[in-house]
Amino acid sequence: MSLNAPEEASGDKGKWSLEGDAEIWRTFSAPNSDAQFCQAWLALLCRQLPGISAGVVLLESAEESTFLPIAVWPEVDRDLSFLGKTAERALLEARGVVHRPDDSADRHIHVAYPVEVSNKMVGAVVLEGEPSSDADVHALLRQLHWGIAWLHDLLNRRELILNEGKSERIGSVMEVFATALRRGELQKTLFDICNHIARQMQCARVSIGLAKDGLVRVAALSNAAWFEKNTGIIKLYRAAMEDVLDRSETVVYRVGDDAVAGSNNGMDSPYASLVQESAAQSILAIPLLVGAECVAILVLEKDTGDGFDEAEHAWVETLGGLLPAVIELKEKAERSYLARIKEDWRSLLERLFGPRYLVWKFSATLIVATVALLLLFHIDYRVTAKTAVEGKVQISAVAPFDGFIAASYARAGDMVVKNQVLCTLDDRDLKLEKQKWESEREQYLRKWREAVSKHSMTEVRILSAQIHQAEAQYDLVGDRLDHIQIKAPFDGVVISGDLSQLIGSPVETGKKLFEIAPLRSYRVVLQVDESEMRHIKIAQSGDLMISGIVGDPVPFHISKITPMATAKDGKNFFRVEASLDQQRENLRPGMEGIGKIEVGERQLWWVLTHTFIDWLRISMWSWMP
């Protein structure tokens, strides 16, 4: 915090010391500046308060973010730095402060009161006075409190004027912004923006150039419906805009100045060449930035020598904060599909190979590693099919003749040995028929003897034939009696047949009563889906997992492929037969399970997607003309 006297106050030292109160009141009522008002106010205050020997008014400096003296009374050359601690304490505590120096030789008191506007400390008033009683000090603080209301009024009016200027500036900027937001093509919008800015700022000409990939294209000029892009003046505008693009900062140029703001000036600068061609007196060029990227350059020209003041600078800077986003959005909306794809691709490459975006890089690395694994890694592919175990040889025990079931001694699942009786047919009718034919044969023999005794050769021949017929029928019935018992043809297991509930029921000749399969001689029948049949070949191996023997797979190899499909559950399956490499004692015909046939190595990607790809090919083929 500095308490050195201001320059303006030093120039008025004689005025305040020689002239009377009338001159001070005239300055107080009609000041030319805030400094004069504060100086007059401080002089009137100190003259009215008894025992005051010195006073300082401190106000906040926006440029240096500190508090500087704007008014000093009475002697501006006097060093008043000793009042700094009291002022600093008042600002920190936000209240009136009375300080009595520790030095016994100094018998003055220091009184400070803060100036607060809109809940913000903007300054302080510090007075030096003669020592007095506590009542006089309180009265001094009250007078100071009431007097500071004039400073509050000054600062409030200054802030009001500032806010009114900001509001007016924002309103005019929003008009330009509304023009930019209107529906229409970017080119027409830029022409409207240039015309609006030229009217608002009273410029001779306003131009806008679009920047892309380090190049600038002059897009619009005020008071012009179109322009030739290759003329000399347009090239000069482009050169000036490219200079602004390289600097990425606002450039101010005035005819007769020795330097362009921010850079050395020369007769060969693009701004000097431009003003010579356009007859302008001052140029204000501002880059329109979206983040750190420049999307456009705005150039304003005036043909008067006044140039652009601070308010106009602020107006252009405010517009520069809103306009770039609209230009960028409209420019993106008018891109072609090819340009959009190109920009998206470039953005993707920047995310993958540029700085930052670690999540994108990690995700891309993970995807590449996954794709490489799917394409380069091979695994054994196995075709899965439902399976059933059958005997290699299956013989059916059938009824040898029409008859009735007399007894049953076996059922499905029973183990049987060769010639073991499975069931017996009723033989009562056969025995009666055998006796019938035996008696008829005896009758024909008796008649044959009588015919021989009578020497009737014709009758003898007839009776001989009848005797042979009766003997044949007798032998046939005897043979049937020999097959009255149905026996097992070999050692095996009964896989079907249960006559225990059919005792006394009639059976017809050839009816299957039992089905028998040999032990430890099985085959596997696999139901292979038609979509997987192209991978199946003879002699391929695989493993079988039986539902009743889980955890103990049985190896097998393909022995036969049946070229006949059967429909089941809405799908077509082919019957594939396989031989077991190992005969398990706990295997039984009729057991079911899942078989997996090894068809060779395939890409992991193919294993996971071939079913969907096959379906997609068929679907596309069906829709193709």
C-alpha cells in the first residue's frame, strides 16, 4: 500500500493553500475529475473537524490491485506513509479504527474509516489529529462516517455509469449476436455481421476472414454483396489477417504510429500496405478464438484520426467472446459428408496418437489386442451334437406263429445268456391240432390198407397223398411246438420288450416281442446339425459325455455318415455313426449324452462368429434379386 501523493494533487498544492472555502466549494460542486472531488471533499472535511492536521483518501487501483492515495491534505509533499498501518487495519477489520502511536514524542492520534461499496472494500479515509477525549474521538468518527457518504455517492455513481456502459455495450453486442444466430447460410450471415458492426462502430469498412489449417480466406466485407477474391485489396486483407493469425492477439494500427501494438512496425508491414490501399487511418484486428483455436479474424477500419477508444475496444472484445462459437457451429453445419468424415477421422487420430486422452489410448490398445487375439490365436474347434448309444448288432425276437402269451421271463434292461427262455407261448391249441392230425393219419392208413387189399390202385394213390399230407401237418405242428419258447440268440441285454402285462394276449406271426443287443459291442449315433455337416469327415475323432456317466468322457471316431436328414425341433439333423475306442462296462444301449467331434484348428474369431456369419450370408442371399 502506497501513500505517496498523486501527481494531480501536487499540481493543485498552491490552489488549496491560497484560495478560500468558496473556491473549494465550487470545485466540490462541479469537479472535473474524481480526484478533484475527493481533494475538495477532504479539504472541506478536514477544515470542519477540529484538531485535524493531515488526511488521506485511498481508493482501490484496478490496474495494480492495490490502494493508492487520490487526495492528500494539506501538504501534498509530506511523507504520510506512517498512516499506512492504520489504513490497512481499517480495511482488514472493515470498521472504523483509532490508533495511538507508541512513540511518546508523537502525541497525535490516527483515525481510519473504510469505504465499502456493494460489500467490497474500495478505499479508506485516514486522518491525523490532536489527542482528545474519548467523547471527542467518538464524535470525530460519527462526523467521518457521515462525511464518507459523499464518497459512497461518488463511487456508486461511477459504478452506475460503468454498469450502464456495460449494459449498453452488451445490448449492442447481443444485436450482432442475434444477427449471427439467424437462420441462413454462413456466407450471408457474415455479410450481415460486417454491415451491423460497421453501423454500430461507425467504421469505414469491416471484414471477416475464416481461418482453417493455418490459412485464411477473406469471407465477407461490409457494404458489399460480393467481391473478387483475387484482387489486390483482398490479398492485402488476407496478409493482415494471416499476421493476426500468427500472433493470436489483438492488433491496433494507426497511421503515423511508430509501432503496431504487440510488434515492430515498418513500411512493409501488411497494415501499412492495407491503409495505403484502403485510405483508412486506423485498424483494429482481433482473432476470434474458440479455446486456443482461431476460427476467424475480424478487421475494423476507420478513416478518421481518432482511432478506437477503450469503450470500442471493450465492445469488440465482448463480441469476440460470443461470435466465434456461432461461426464455428454454422461452419460445421455446412460441412460436406466427406469433410465431416475427414474431420472425425482426424479427431480420432489426435485422440489416439496425440497428447492426453489416456482413456481413448487404453481403450484402443485393448481393442487392438483383442482383435489380434481373435485373428491370430487358433483353437481346436469341436462340433457339438446330441448322441445316443446303440448296440452294434440288434436282433429282434419275434412271434413264430399266431398264438397267445403264456409266460414272460425277461424285460427290457435284463441281462440274458444264450438260449435263455425269454417268454413262452400257449401250446394247448397246438397239442390238440397235433392229436387231430395224428388221428387223421391213422384213419388214412386204415383206408389205405383196405384199398390195397381190394387192389384199387386209384384209391391207393389218393389215400397215399392224404397220408403224406397228414404227416406234413403233423410235423408242422411239432415244429411249432419246438418253438413254443422264445430264447435269447446270444449273450446280451434286452433293450426293449416287456410282456409281463400281456399274459394271455394274442400275438401275430412276426410281431417283435423283444430286442436284444450284445454286451460290450456298441455304436454311437450323433444328430449333427446340417449347418455343421460340411466339417464332418470319416475317421474324425471326438469325445462322448454320457448323462449317466458325467465326468468320464468316452473317445470315439466317425465310422459312417448317413446322407439322410431328419427334422426335429424345427431343424434338420443328419445321422452320423461312430465307433467307441473303449468299451465301458457301465455303458448300456439307449443311454444319451453330448458328443463333440474334433474337426481341426480354427481362428478364435471364426469359432465365435461363424454361426452368425452363415446366417447373415443366407439372409442376404435370400433378399438379393
